[in-house]
Amino acid sequence: MVRKVTAQASGGSLTVEEWGLPPGGLIPPHTHTREDGCNFVLEGEPTREVGGEILVAPKGSFVLKPRNIPHALYNAGHGPVRVLEILTPGGFEGYFDEDERIASSAMDGDDRRKARAELGERYGVIWHDERIPEVEARFGVGSQIYSEGPPQTGGTQR
């Protein structure tokens, strides 16, 4: 996760971060209730579900993720996916920081899911874990599920 623009630096108007997803990685279905998001694809071709519509986003494309619309992301490719994520209004960077701590903790899977749900409540994110099997089937997932921490690409820059 590379922090590009913080809410503090933008006067609260937006957060911009660059992150990646390894091959076979899945960010499960979830809904942001406070932010609108947009991903600009820097590398790879992520498969996205936004509001029930499946699309493949090639390098150089934008994927709009309006607030209150469920979305998920899967990397079906052989190489990493990297995106520049823009969230407005700003302030969501704290979520990624806390989620990283949860992901790197010694918690078991159930405790980690509970901690993630509590974190989501504080930041207005609703996880739709009950939809994971459906999304896996729609994406053709037969590999790892990336659901236990934030996306990654090297170190965090603040």
C-alpha cells in the first residue's frame, strides 16, 4: 500500500492510494456507505463485480464504485494487479492501517472476521461474506481467497 494523497493533505476531500492484489487473490463482496471509489488500473486485468455486473478492467481503465453499491475484485491473471484507488470524501486510509494490523495478528479466522466486521462498522463498510460462494462461482475462483487484510504492494509511504 502506497499512500499518495491523505485526507489531511486534501482538506478532507479525498484519499488516493496505490495497492496490488496477487494472482488468485479475491477481495470479497463489500459495500462502502460513506465513500465513492474509483480504481485506475495500473497493471494487470482485474475482474470486478460492481452492483451485480461482472467486468474485466484492462490496464488504463477506470472502475467506478459508487457508495452503497456492493463490489468485489478478483485477480484471475498470472501476474499482480496494481490499481490507484481514489476515495471521496477522504479519511478511509485509517481503515487500511487498522486492517493491516488485524491481518498480521495471531487471531484465528473467526476472530479475524469478527475484528474485520467491527472495523467495518466504524468505517461504514459492510462485508457480504454470505455472497462469497456466489462471487467465487461467478468469477470462476478455484484458488486462494484474499479476505484477511488489505491489498499489498511493498511498503507504505506516508
